[in-house]
Amino acid sequence: MRKRVALLFGGRSAEHEVSILSAGNVARALDPDRYAVTPIAIDKETGTWRLCPPLAAGEAPAMTAEGPLVAFLPGGGGRLAILSDPPAVSEPFDVVVPVLHGPNGEDGTVQGALDLAGVPYVGSGVIGSATAMDKDVAKRLMRDAGLPIVPFVAATAGRPVSYAEAAATLESPVLFVKPANMGSSVGVSRVTDAAQFDQALAHAFGYDAKILIERAVPRAREIEYAVLETPEGEVRVSPPGEIAPAAAHGFYGYDAKYVDPDGAALLIPAALEPALAERMADLAARAFAALACAGLARVDLFLDPADPEGIFVNEVNTLPGFTAISMYPKLWDAAGLGPRALLDALVAHALARHARAVATGRAAPRSGPDAAGAPMR
């Protein structure tokens, strides 16, 4: 019997459009002989969840304003409350695949709702999602775990930082300013003077109430690893990949990632000496553990080719992109694990983790109470 999969996509963050692209690839990669996929679209403006029709094989989900509003029932064992006429309750879903990026999707909020619903889901839990999403918190935890990070300072509207203060503290006139809780390089600026700095602050504050100011790493190579946790809890790390942004962009920003088809080259595998590649892979696994991640993550590192000690863990993405140009699925594909097998592994991990939580009493069995209303078949 096919497992019932709820595919969450969209969301309220600035990465809404990226989520839609990712969801299409995930839907196409889920084996139609093993999974019956039902998309749930999250509206960008209102945050409402709407039920979409089940997908046919090879079909990509699309945002809708027509489907009934839905919500997972707390303690419902994966059942949806459907605000149709008349109201209904769905059969339980076996697993949820959240294809959400950024706040209100990748930051532990949705994961907490799914925990309360008692339904297995792909990816990190509340703690891992929240700590990795907040770059300030993540960097502090990684630093405490002995991992090398780029020097940074955090700022809020109530705790401002001037360009002169940041440049002196970080010992560099070249800085990066970014929202603390955002991905896909949204809101990121490179600055070299006070005027640029003030503009970058205003830009970043448009996305988050807390921002990070980081020292630029000269000549940095961006090396990425894909991390995958097996159902038994073994952490696997892919071969390395390298992002080589086009000179016109200067750094790997949003336009280079998603707008300009020639914005960057993805080099798989990255050209690294075996010992260096192994060392960086170990840092990726340690970062995954330090932030209490689970299931999957993409770990981004910087490498300064002029400094043999110039390796820095930049950030950890707990729900990395699955678009046609995304590094996470490309790295595993190059390692011999294609998109379909990768999704099978992620679903298997989600089910095994939930089963362990039930066995230890940390989660209720997936047999929530019946609710009033006509069931949806």
C-alpha cells in the first residue's frame, strides 16, 4: 500500500518562490508506486494552509486560492481538519515532507506543529531547525563546539553597531551584512564604507529584527557538503561541491543563485586535496551534530586558499533547496544517490525517528482520536 505523503510548500518567507520550485522537484522525485502525494499550499500573504488535489505521477504542485483551509489536528496522528462544507477530517498521513525555506517553515515553528500533531516529518526537529536558522545562535553554538567560524557581531535596532565599530572589532574594512534569520542570500550586502554599511543595515532590517555583520574572507572559495542521516542514525557526508560565482556578481547572492542562469558554476566534485576534503567533511558532520540537526542538511564552508588554516564553517541549512540548480540533490546524485533514492532515504529516516520517539514515550502512537465530521477519502 502506498504511503500517504503531505507535501508542505510555499510559506510566508522571502523564499516562497524558491519553495515552489523545490516542491516541484521533490514531487517528481517521490516514487508514485510508493507514495500518494497530497500538496498543501501555504499562502505567502496570509499564511493560510490550503489543500491541493492529489498529484498525478510527474506532476508539480501549484499554489491555489481555491482549496479548503486545513490544519493538522493536535494529537490527531497525522489527520487534517478540513474546513470544507461540511467540515471533514482526513485519513491520517504517514509522513509530511516540508519543502519550506526560511522563517515560519525552516525555523522550528512548523516542526513544532507537526510534533503536536503526532505525525512523522522529514528533517530536523524544533531545536535543530531553530538553532540552525538563527545565524547568531548557530555561530555561537558552533564556536563553543570548537568549530572555526568567521568573526562576527550581531546587531538589533535596540543594540546598534556603527561601521567604524564593526570594522574595528572584526579587523577588516570589508564586511558582509545579512539578516540573522533568512536564507538564499536574501538581504545580504557586501560593504566597504560607512554609507554602504548604513544602506545594508536598512536593507537587512527589512527582513529581520536581528542582523549579522561578518568579516569578509578574501579570495574565499565556497565549499558545500550534503549531510544525510540514515534511519539507524548514521551520519553520511557527500563529496564536496564548490560554488564559483561569476565575476559580475562578486559573491553568491540571490540573483546569482536564482535569477542569472550564468550567475555561478557548480563544480562537483570540488578540486580539493583528499586530506583537505576529508577534514572539511568532518567539520560538516561536527556542525550537523553541534546544532542538533537530523535527517538532512547542507553545510557551507569557506576556504581561503592563501591560508592553510583558513577554513570556516559558514552556515547550516536544515531544509536546503531542491531546485534544478540546488547543490544538495546534485551532490548526492554525483555520489550515486539519485533524487528518487534520496527521497526514499529521507522518508525512511522520518518514519524511523518517529517510531523511536513513540517507543521511548516522547511521542504518541499514530492513532489519534476520531473527530467529528465526514472523512475525506
